[in-house]
Amino acid sequence: MEHADMLRMANQIASFFNGAGHEQAVKDSAEHINKFWEPRMRRQLFALLDAGGEGLDQTIRDAAALIRRPRVEAA
């Protein structure tokens, strides 16, 4: 998945849940990503977060602690 697509999708999730207040949005965003994003997508999200998370909504940055980090694939 392209970097820009990852940003767009993650920020759309945050935008959808942000109306519920920050704390609830963090929980709901993490739950959504854990339920519906395959490990490969979550791996890309964590790569983006580990690189500083530039462009990611603060809700997603805060949700990272609640998102299941997939194992690194062997080369």
C-alpha cells in the first residue's frame, strides 16, 4: 500500500471517531484497526509511526498503544 493511502485511510478512521471525544476516539480507532486491518497493513502503519508518524492524526498516534503490533515477517 502506498504511503499516502495509509495516511488517508488512518486519518479517515480518526476523523470518523473524533466526534465522540478524544479518549473514546482513540479506543474506537484502535478497535477498528485491530478488527479490520490485516497484519500487513498494521505493519505498514507501525513503520510509519516508528518513523515519526508525520501526517497522522493525533488520535491514531495515541491509539498506537492499543493497536496490536504484528510480528515482523522473516526475509
